[in-house]
Amino acid sequence: MTTAPDESAANAQAAHKILQALGDRLREAARHSLAAMPAAQDSDPARAAATLLHALIEAVAPSAAIAERWLLFTAVHTRYPGTAEFLRFSRGLQSRTTEDSIEALLISCLRSPGSYIATGMRVVTDVPVVEVYTAATTGYVTGIQRVVRETVPRWAARGPIALVRWNDEHSALQSLTAQESARAGGTGRGDIASSDPELIVPYRTDVAFLDAPRGGSADGWAAMARFSGNRVHHVGYDLIPLTSADLREPGESADSTALISVVKHSSSVACISAATAAEFDGYAQALPAQGLAGPEVRAVPLPEVTVQHGRTPVSRDRDTGERVVIACPGTREKHKNHEAILWAAERLWRDGLEFELRFMGRMGRDHSSFLGVQNHLIMRGRRIVELGLVSDDHLWEELASADAVVFASLQEGFGLPVVEALSVGTPVMTTSYGSQGEIARGGGCITVDPRDDQSITEGLRRLVSEPGLRAQLRAEIAARPQRSWDDYADELWSFFFANEVSAR
């Protein structure tokens, strides 16, 4: 079979593009790994790449050049190596001749070229690299996305940052598009948004994971934390899928398992509550048994949220006899405990109390049971409003106009809906223990045992039937100490970067 001339030309053009991109990536790696660039820059992309590869392999073969070997692997393969893969590669470089190492490296590359083999690469060494995958690629808002979107612009105002996300294969970090950057809170001044995604390789700098962990990227993520010379930092949201696996969907523990496999090789974890810090610290204390120092774990609590963008809604006092409105925010998932709220409300409706429940938030993976109960009660004429996923503006309006908010989750890393409600002056019924109990102790809340239906029912009864209690709680809210997003972003920056950034 013969190859058509047009096809041959197309193949040659594709090969030229791949070799040119490989040479460009090797040149970028050489800028950080070689004392001096090779003098000759051949116009033929294959020979130019071979010259650079030869020089790089000789430079990174010494046993101390671990980070340089990690950088070389990434430049050739356009992805981060896994741990076992990197160890094989690293050992091979130290036991083969340079020529054999070149051959082995190119063969391994050709056997798994991936979809990014012709892409460009940027090595980032002088600014913090900040990962924001979910906040950049989705429009919905949960507590994690709010933390990202409030923190990023404040960090960008302090100094340059490189906003990145995992690529679609979860094999490496890439730059954001302008739209993704804006969605994640980027300002366009400090981040490195681009029209075409570019492989981003942090090298001997700080890498902060603000967003939720990505289970598919765990091995490459852990190897990066271990071998790349970077200082890796995390916001610790919770370990609920590990510590309370019965409350989560099967398989969800994989992301948390992935997270702790990275944490063991990281520098620091800033936990969003003291309760979450206790969980992470318990894990960190076990690491010396593996010969590892582990990260520094510290509680950096989320703020007493202030209303953003100039909105100042205020909770309203209702006329005597007007129906009480109870807002119920949060993703509809088992551990959020919304179904228990429905059954408690039904007991009170049967007792003749008049009030309305207004649910808002996206539907999680395990919401069929909740919807079954909710639809049954709506068909019976109960006053339940299902708002689903709402915008930020709508969320604030609902929280501010409600008489009270109910958020009695079985376990939370923090419980952002509680402080969001308090920030607009709305009383809250929440859980008596853990991070929600920490928040409640500042005032403006009544607490219940979320595992006790009677406790939930009586707490809801008090909120609905005692206007004097609601007034007392509003007065307590006014006296709460204020902690803003500015405070949170500053403390997080100082914990993660202050010493390293000042030294650069």
C-alpha cells in the first residue's frame, strides 16, 4: 500500500510540529536545569531536540538532581510522572549510558504520547501556583468554590500568582482561559490566562491547592509533591469520606484517600475549622511511623462572611400572624441531613404550626430519598418551596429575607451556610458539635443533635413559634466578633507563602 502525497505531507508536518514542540519544552527545561545552554541551535528540530536531550540527561543524572529529573520527564511526556514511574525513570538515568537513556526516554514517550504531545510548556519558578479546577470550570457555588472565588482576587491584589487547573486527563496542570480565570476570581493582572491551554510546570516554588482534590490526579500529584522541589500547600476542607464513609456515596472516599497520599509529602495544610484541623493533625501525627515529618497543620478558620459587592440585605420582622419562613440551604446529600428536617417539619405541621420551608442548593449524588419525601409532602399541601441551584444574588436574598435558617448537617468541615446566614443577621439552627458547634458558640444560633429527630423537631418548633427567641438571636448576631474574607485571605497567604515569597 502506498501513501498519498497529501497524507505524507500531512504526516511530515505533524511530525515537525511534535519535534518543534519537544525542542521548545526541552529548551524551557534547560533554562532551569543547565548552567549554560548548548552553543549550537540546529535549525533541524530533531537534531536540536537531540542536542538538548543529551545535555539535559548528562546534567540530571547525578543522584542529587531529583527535581531536575522530574522536570525533564515532564518536559518530554507533557504530563507529571507517577511515583513508581518516576523512580524507574530516575534509576534508569543513573544506571544507563547517556545514549541508552535517550533511547529509553524517547521510546517511553512514543508509547504513550498523550493528547498534549505538541503543546507548549511554561516553567513557573518565581510566583505561587494556585490550583482552582472546579471553580474555574463550573458555574455552581458550594462552600469550596466560594472560598476560591473570595481568596483568589485578594491574593492577586497582593502580588503575582499563576492560576492553573488540572487538564482534562488530570495528568498535569495547565493555564486557564480568560473565561476560566474570570470564573475562578482572577483579575487578569497576576494570573497567566491564555487562549490556548499551556502545560504549566511549577518548579522549586509554592503550589497551593485551593480547590477540591481530584482523585484521578493523585499519583502524579503525590509525585510532584515528593520529587519536584516544590513546597505544596493545601486548604483542608474535610476528611468526611474517610472518617464518616457511611455518610457518603460508595467510591467518594477515593478523593480523600488521594488527598492524604499527597498531604504526607506536603509542606502545610490550612484547615477551615479546628474540628477539621484535628482530623488532619491526627493523620499527620501517624506519619513519623513512616519516616516522614509530614506537613504543618493549622486551623485557619473561614470568616464571618460579610455580604459582598455592596449588598446589604437585612432580615425582616414579620407582622403578627404572618407565616414564618425557614430557609434550608446546602447540597442535597445524605450527610447534610435535609430529610430529617422534612420529617421534623411534618410533625410540626400536623400540630398546626404555620410556616414555610425554602430549600436551595444543587442536588448531590444521593438525593432520591430526599426528593421522594419532599414530593410526598408537597402533594399533601405542605408549604415547601424547592428553589434548586440559585445565583449568589438570589442566595443572599433568600438568607436575608428568611426568619431563620436551618442547617443541621451530620458532619461538616466548616458549615459556610451558617456564617452566611449570620452575616445577614438571620438566626440559625445548627449542629451542636464539630465545626458547626464552633460557629454557634459565637452567638445567634440554637443547636440540636442532628442524629436525634426529637431534638431537631423541638429546635425547629422553637424557631417557628418563639418570635422572642428569634429577636434574642438577632441581638446576639450583632455582637459577634467580625472576621472578613480579607482577614482569611491574609492569614492563609502568610501561612503558605510569607517566608518563601519574601525570600525570593
